[in-house]
Amino acid sequence: MGYTAHFLGTLFIVTSIRAKEKGLQHCVPTEFQPCRWYMLTLVFVYSRWTKSELRCYVDGKIISSVDMAWPISTSDCFDRCMIGGTFDQREDNLFSGRIASVTGFTEALSPQQISGLYSLGPNYKGQLKFESEVR
């Protein structure tokens, strides 16, 4: 149970697995080309009362969103994180390229925040800090 995100050729696939062989798969409608920098952003917007949502941004712009009708709820610990491949390590799903950075946030980023991060560009080497940390 959990989430995976991987490339299949030039397409990016996000999968949410609720139970064995039950889940949702979403293809981000962008063909990623080799030798080009992209900022790929996935935002999970949790909703306690309605459907949660997964928003997919490419280069600071929203490309797609999909309703997540059910959350992953389990008492099991997630002990693996795969970046650039799936848990089964199938060769056709392995990412071949460079990943400049991976950043996780505890809150869903707004479209304005994502656009701001994208405007920093691929050569940004600073740190992301909250306003209270800068003072």
C-alpha cells in the first residue's frame, strides 16, 4: 500500500495503491524530453470531508489534477521510498538521468508558491526557509 511515481518512456505515471491490485493510476499529460530541465511538482491536497486531490505541475504550471477518493490508511510503517523507479525495479520503469533536488513539505504548496520556486530556475543553490528563520 502506498504511492509510486515513475517514468514510462517519456511519460510520468503516479500510482496510488490501496490494496493488492487495487488502486488508481494517473498519467501526467506531458511528454518529458531528454536533455531538458523540468520542475515536476506533485501536491497532495488532503480533505477530511470530501475527496482529496492530487495536483500535478510541470514547470510551475498546473497540468492535471485527479480526485483521490480514498486515502491510504494503515498502521503499517512505510519503510521504503523509491525515487526514479517502482518497487519492483522493472528496467523499463527506471529513470535514466539527473535529479537536481527532491524536497518534501508538510503542507500543500499553493500555485503561487510553486510558480515562485520555478522562477528560481535550475541553477538555484540556496536554501528554502520560512520567513521566521530568515530574521
